[in-house]
Amino acid sequence: MQNLRRTSQGIFLLLFLFLFIQTESKGRDALGYPAKIFLDFDPLIFITTIFSAHAVQKAFYFSLITIAITLIFGRAFCGWVCPLGTLNNIVGAMKKGRPKTEDRNLYRVKYYVLIFLIISSLFSLQLAGIVDPLSLLIRSLSVSVYPLFSYGIRAVFDAIYSADIKGVTALSESVYSILKKSVLSFQQPFYNQSLFIGALFFLILGLNLVEKRFWCKYLCPLGALLGILSRFSIFKRSVSEGCTSCGACANVCQGNASPDKKEEWRDTECYYCWNCDDVCPQNAVSFGFSGKKAAASMDLGRRRVITSMASGVIAVPLLRATPLSKSEFINQRLIRPPGSLEEKEFLKRCVKCGECMKVCITNGLQPTLLEAGLEGIWSPLLIPKIGYCEFRCTLCGQVCPTGAIKKLNLEEKAKVKIGLAMIDKGRCLPYAHARPCIVCEEVCPTPKKAIWFEKAKVKDRNGKEFIVQQPRVDLELCIGCGICEAKCPVVDKPAIYVTSIGESRSKENRLLMEGY
Amino acid sequence: MHCMNRRKFVKSAAITIAGLSVPNFIDSLVSDLGAAERIDLAVARGASPSKITRAAVDAMGGMKKFVSRGDIVVVKPNMAWDRTPEQAGNTNPEVVAEVVKMCFEAGAKKVKVFDRTVNDPRRCYVQSGISDAVKALGADISYVDERKFKEMNVKGEAMKTWPLYTELFEADKVINIPIAKHHSLATLTMSMKNWMGVMGGSRRQIHQRLDESLVDLSGFIKPTLTILDAVRILTANGPQGGNLADVKKLDTVIAGVDQVAVDSLGATLFGMKGSDLGYVKMADKRGLGTMDIAKLKIKKVNI
């Protein structure tokens, strides 16, 4: 059974990684792969999104399958499918020695986390994505692990290339081109906070060295949700008379499910990994369908449950009582991806999975820190200097699992304003320095260019008169894509820059009198 | 490039010697090489982009005149923008494909196609239709590799040195296939401006002295052949366009060796003259080519 389970885990992990790598433009309008499908099967995000936003993407009904499977087979998802669980398994394999068999009551923590998330989502606060294992894994890989991997590989091959070693370089270049076509990203990605987000991820992996699958046993809220559901599952473990209480099963249990305690076995903690069955010298353990409820009761402690519920409630005003909630107080740098919902609605849905940042064709979508308040941490914002919004690209809306970013077609995309460009006349070459430059206009992608020129007569220091074209922004045509800012020759502090003003999704952050 | 010059020299020297020593063979030799009459520019018009491309090159003496067996050829279209063929922001994919095809027919060992794009390279290569069109023919279409730019001594008036794409200079032959478009600073962008696509580094700076830079660059590169795509031209909101109302269908292709002459004739497609373009005027003055099309022998083909 162990081999079968490991095969299943391997297949799902590889599928997950494959889809992750495919979450990248190939130049066509559509991605071609269901990049977000793991999230679609995630019932924690499904439930919290229904609660917080009162609406959910159709694809999330896939998560009912996960729920159904759990109601039949218990928390098998954790043991057989979850890619983060598998990674925890792999790292946990490095921990030598017998696991602690004494009962850690720490396992309850994940239920408190779950209660907190569910209660706060009932009050419209969507924080599940921060700790949901799939969301967390995609975000960590996108923003930190994959860029790190990519950087390392590229550095090695670039070094061999520039050393130009006879024979070796030719070989390394052909290996490099294979890697580029398979596992490497098209271009080296860079993200703000990659260190921070990566450190949290490596901490989670590192906890396996304290105790195998520490995250899954004690912290994972999706595990907790599936654990509760598995109370009702019909596939249960039973121990026959032959048990000699040797305790062999307790040493191999992945989930801290107290398998050695027979009737006190905790179904909510079992991943159905089958290790206890495999290892039992008496062959006394078996899994099968039975209506019998497990004997171990689930005691979370009333006071603690109430405390976590209360924290879920209190978190709402705590996170929202910031100046950012004032409608006039708008962060100019909070340029959301095209198709993003109005900010309040956006935050109710965004689960910070980082899919949009991974897929962003220019690398411009970056995780926020506090630009959108603590509530919006790690949600996407566009930093045009890092990468502009490609006019005919709609990928972020295609991969967003919750509809925080709407899926747009090309016609809709062309009309969405994410901000507006303004010119800094003190730095712009034709304005401040009487030098010709037309780059912002040249790259402006709207069919009728949003940047136009006013011819101006200027003088150089010798008094020689000539004519330069000075750029102006047509506020009605500008969509705030930021390519002008990204390509401005005044690279350090561009002479044209985009801020969030004028974004179509907001009623408050408007500039023009007439509606659009 | 040096290779090309050397080969050309050897070839013309051989012809001269053969001509001097065996006068009777002159005619047959010369017509074999397709140089029976001196043609400076060929203009082909017709509904099929591929047919007029072939006709224009044939009128110039056929691709065999420019590409030899075993050559590595760089074909440089303009595919800098995330635009589709009907938007006329990039060279017509059928024109590019036909040129690639003719190179292979002439015996080219390898045909490389690339451009340093302005928009995302993946989208530009795919949306322009060029990637699919030339891949099917066996051309090497690859994204620009930043490591392959080398600082080169352009020794121009405005451009002293600049990182340029080495693959272009390692090739035996270079064929430039620009598209004719409006541009707010250059007025029009055609063949000479298409060389910006092999510039590395921060090329946005050259707009401060655009005309000089373009002449410097064109003088340094000197292509084997230039084929100007005017199947569709972009008359406003260039160089990327996006509005179909700005696109004019001319069903025309111009071919020539003299890139200045090609651009000068290209200007007439927009109702302008070569002398309306600063870089054409400057290039003519520097002796890079001929701006005055009245002095040129132009062959017109309609199919």
C-alpha cells in the first residue's frame, strides 16, 4: 500500500509542478492548461469565499468532489494528493530517529486556525489563502522558490558560457536549451518579498525536522476542515483481536492519529496513509467500509473554540480600522491588475495564491506588503517600472481562481483603466532639456495613441531655436498600462509614471468628470 | 559579413577575368548570373504576398544571386510588436516565409530569424504569425539571447560603439525585411530603422539623435538584400498601430540592395519623398546609397 500511496503522491506532485511551470505565456492569448485546477478542488477556499464574497466561481464546485471523497475515505487528500503534504513527507524523510509517540495536544491548533478563518470570512474577511496549503505553496513557489531555482541554474550556465571552455560550453549550452524549453521560466523572474515569503515556506518545510509533517499535523487549516469532514466518513480503520499492542504502528503514523490506541484512534488526524496496516507484524490492522463511528471524541475545548471564534470576529475591525478604509484615502501605488474588482470586493475574494504574479508576462505583478493594508498582504499590484501591463495579454484574469480579477476578453481588456499616466515635466527630455525623445508615444499601445505631441519652439543654451515634440497624455484614452513608464529613457525615476487614479474599478479614485 | 564581401569580391573578380580572357563567353556567363541588365530596385504588385515577394526577388536577379549554397542566412523581419498581421505592426508573415523558402531553395544551410522586440517576445513572435510561418519551413527562429550582444565599434557620427547582436555578424548573408510604417520621430520606419532590432542595451536613448544613429547603424551593417513589405502599410499611430483604419492595403513589395534607395522609394508609398526623411537624406549625403530615385533603374512587375 505504501508504494501505491507514494505513486499517487508522486503523480499529483508532478502534475502540480507541471501545471505550475505551464502557468506561463507561450505567446498565445490563452494559456492552454488548467493552471489553477488544484485550487478549484480546494474546499477551504470554496467555503471561505462563499462566506466572504457571497459568490464563487463555477470551477470551485470541483471542490465538492474533494468533500465527497473525504466523506467517503476520510482525510485521504492529505495522505495521497496534497502536494505540500508530499513535500513535507520528502523533507520529513531526512529526520532520523523515532517520532515522539506521546500525545501532543498541539494538533488542535489547526482547528482553531480553521475556526478563525471561517468566522472571519463570515464577516467578509478573506484570510484563508494566507495559510491554505495549496495557495501557500503556489505563492511560495511563484514568488520565491522558482525564481531562486531559475537564478541558480542560469548563473551556472552563464558562467560556463562566459568562460567559453572548449567542448564543455557547447555541451552545457545544449543542456541549457533543453532546460529552457522544459523547466526554466522564459525570463528570470524577480519579486519583492521573495526572501520573506520564501523564509516562511522553508520554515514550514524545516518544521519537519522537529517533527515529521509538523505543518499537516498541527497547523494546516485545510487539513482541519477535511479532518472534521472525516468524522462522517464511512471508510474506517479497525484493529482485530490479534493486536499485541507492540506500538509499531505509532512509530510510522504520519498524522499523529494514535493508531496504537485501537479504539481511541483519531479519524480526524488520519491521512489514510496505510503505514500502520503495512507495518503491523500481526496483520491486525485493516481499513474498510463500516458505519461505526470512531471512538475518539474530538475535544477542542469549549473555551478555546470560543476564543478562536472571537478572534475571528475581532480580526475584522482590527484589520479594517485603518485610514485605507476611508474612501478618500487612496494609495496611489496600488495599481491592481486589469479586471480587478472594486477594492473591497477584491479583498473579499483574493486568496493571495500568486497565480497572477506567476503568469504575469512582464513580471510587473508583485506581492503587496502593506499597500492594501494588512488584510491585503501579498495580493497583487502592478509596479510598471518592474513590468508594465501588456496591452493584449489577459492571463492574470484567466488564472485567478476566485474571480478577484475578472476574466476579460481582448475588447474588454482594451477598455479597462488600471490607472493613468502623468508626465513629470521637470525630468522629461523634450520639456526640461530640449532634447527630442518620443519613446512614451512610440510604445503607447492604444489604437489611437493616448500620448500625443504638442510641438514647441525651444532654445538651446546658445540661443539656437528649434522645435521639439512634447508629449501630452490624453486622459480619456490612457489605460494606465505603464509601458511608457517602463520604457522611459529616464530610467531611475521615469519622467512619465502611472498611479492608480482613474482606475475603472473605483468610484472614488476618479479623475474625469464624465463617466467612462 | 566579411565573408560575404570576400565571396562577392572573388565572384566578381572571376567574372572579370573570365570576361577579359574569353570574350565570347561573356554574354552567357553574365545572363547565367542574372545580371543581364542592371536593376536597382524591383517593385512587385499583386494580391498574393508570397508571389509578389518572389517576383520582386526574381526581378532583382533571383535569390541565387544573393545566397550561395551552404550559407548561413539571417532574415531580419520587424516583429517588435504584439500585433496581428492585419494590424500592420510587423512584417507580413507570408512575405517572411517566402524569403525563407527562397533562401533554402538557393541552398542556404541555415536560415535564422530573430528580432529584439519591444513588447513581450513570446507574444510578438506568435501574434505576428511569423513564428508559425517560418518554423514550418525549417528556419531557426529563436528569441534574442542577451548574452549574444557584443559591444561593437560602429564608429559612427552619433553612435561610436554599441552592443549589437553577434549572430547577425557571424552570418554569411543578411536579408532585411522591414515593413513600411508611420513613426512620429523618424516620420517613416522602413529598412534603415529596422536595424534597431539588433541593438542591445538601452536603445531608447538613440531617439535623441535618431537620424544620425540610423545612418551609422545602417552603414555598419550593410545587408545583402533588402525587401520592404508594403502589403499593408501603417499610415498613423505607428510604429505599432492597432487601429485598422490606419492600415492601407497596397499589395506591394520592394526589393533592392541599396537600403537608402529602398527607403526613398518606400516614402513615395506614403505620398512623400525620400528627402522628407532625415536619415535618408543624411545617408545619401554620406554616400551610403542613392536617394534620388530618378537616377535608379526600377523594374515594375504586376502579378
